[in-house]
Amino acid sequence: MKATMRSGRTGTAVHNEHLHINEEDRDIEIFDATHSSASTLRNRELMVYSKEFRAGIEERNSRYLAQRHPERVRTLEQVYTNKRTRPEECIVQVGNMIETIHRNLFCELVRRFCSRLQQWNREHGYPFRLLDVAYHFDEATPHAHIRRVWKYTDDRGYVRIGQEEALRRAGVELPYPYKPVGRYNNRKISFDKMAREMWYEICREHGLDIDTKPLPSRRHLSTKEYTQEQIRAKEARMNELCTAVESLESALESRLALTAEAERKASAAREEAEQARKEAESARFRSVREQENADRCRREAHLAAEMLRDINSDIELGRRKLKAIQDQIDHDLKGDVNGILKGIAARQELDAIRKDHPELFDEKGQYRKNRVRNEREDRSGRFTR
């Protein structure tokens, strides 16, 4: 993850407050080191300029007027907005718009960084005055603007604005002491190197694996070369954008085809689901009917079982009655057989008598009762006489 720190005098306090962004879309945090009651950061910084530098500005304006150079006179507002004396901004950032860290961790890193800068400031005679810190979380990449003004006290006791002189009095050395002071050899380069290493160290202390490799430097380009390079860069960018648009169009066509295919499959799946739902509903109805039939069969089986029990009971009762009748028939038959046998025996005896005494029977075989009685009477009289 890349950690960066850069400084310059192109920013403004108005931008840092993001007053141009709707309040509901604004996501910033402000640390005010001016301890002023003004309503905006710009007015607070102007109050610091007035308190710190007004006397020196008025003294210098008096000298300019005495030297008959009124064109050199500067108001406090002009000093505040001048590109050489306006507040400096140090912008720190961790990551980029794709990869970054949590805002709470980022705020902690910036607070540690400001604390160590203030410690260095105290140890070196306060060469700068910290004005404010603005944390921006509503842009592409979270970052922080640290605004300060470099100052020193001259030999007559006036507080002046001056970066190089403030750093010289603070004991900061030139990158190349044997070379004259210039754009590529000034004490601000040394200070920024020290501050950048301080920022990297704080990031590492919080467990961040940061990339500290600087971007390759390029030689200074003329206006014509710079313009041509910008045109080439824009053309390359346009080509990239055209290629990206073509890729997006191709991807869109593929996505539309996939969407149509997915819609077709989804429609088929919905139809299958509807068919399955209907089949499930039909199966449920069949199951209900089968359940009703099963309940009816169970009821009929129960009734049949009850009827069977009644029939078995009736059969058992009939069996008992039949047995009683059979017993009665057997008893009656037994009596009849005995009578028949007795009749047969009597008949056989009668036939024997008829055979032995035919005179006792008439031609029809009937027993002659009177004759027998007369004979009995004769026999009884004969015996009497």
C-alpha cells in the first residue's frame, strides 16, 4: 500500500471546509489549532495572521512609503493570499481510491504525525505555526490537509513570514551545503525528507506494509514539449477510453445475451415450477381423495367387522340352538326307534302266534276276540261242572 506526503501552497481554507458540497454529502473532520471564534477556517487563519504578523506588515509598509514605493505596500489580505506568504499545505494519504485503510486508523495516524511535527517544532524554536487540519473522506481517496505558516523573528523583534529563513534559524541544513540555495537545493527539501520519513515510520508502527519507493523523476519540459506531451497523453487516454468503451459494449452485448438466456431459463424454470406446483396440487388432491377413500374403507371395514362379530354371534347362537334341536331330535328318534323295535318284536311274536294258532285269527288275519272269549268261558264252565 502506498503512503504519500506532499506539500505546497496551492490549497485554500475554503476548499478544505468543502462548503461547495451539499451538507448531506459532506464527510469531513476539522481540527482547529487557531483557537479562534471566527465562523470559517479562512477567517480564523486571517485572525492568526493579524495577531502574528500585523505589526511586521505595518512596519514594512511604513518603510516602503518612506522610500516612496507605495506599490510595494501590502494589506493583510494580500499577504494572506500571496503565493509566497500564504499558508502552506501538507497533504498526507495512505492507499488510493481502490485500496485504503479505515478512517479511524487514518485519523490516528494523522494525529500522531501532527504531534511529532509539533514536538519537532517546539524543539527547534517554533519555526512554523500550525493552523488547522482537515480530514476529507468524501472524495475519491481519503486524505488530510495540514495547514501551517512558516515564521521567524527578525533582529528588530518583528515576526516575519519566511520559509527558508525560518528553517535556517531552526538549524535545518541544505541537501547540498556546498551548493548555493536554489529550487533543487533548499532547506524545505531537507525538512520534507525528514517529515516524510516520520510519516512512513508512524505508518509502520501501526502495522502497515507501505510502499515508499518514489516515482521516477523527469527532466524539466519546455512549454511546447509539455503541451505536446499532454496532447499525446490525452490521445492515449482517448484511445484507452475508446478501447474501454468497445470492451464495455462487447461486455454489454454479452451481458444482454446472457441476460436473455438467463431470462429464457428463468421463464422455463418458472413454467417447470408452475407445472410442478400443479402436479403437486393434483397429487395433494389425489392424496386427499385417497385418504378419504382409506378413511371410508376403514369405516366400512370397521362396520364389516362389527357385522361379522354380530354374524358370528348369531351363528354361535344358531349353532347352540341347532345342537339343542339335534339333541332333541336324537332323543326323539331314539324313543321312536325303540317303539318301532318293540312293534317289530310284537309283530314277529304275533306272526308266530298266528302261525302256531291259526284258529285264533280269521281269514283276514284279525284276532278273533269273541271265540277266544267263548272258549275261555267254556273251559271255565267245564271246569266248574
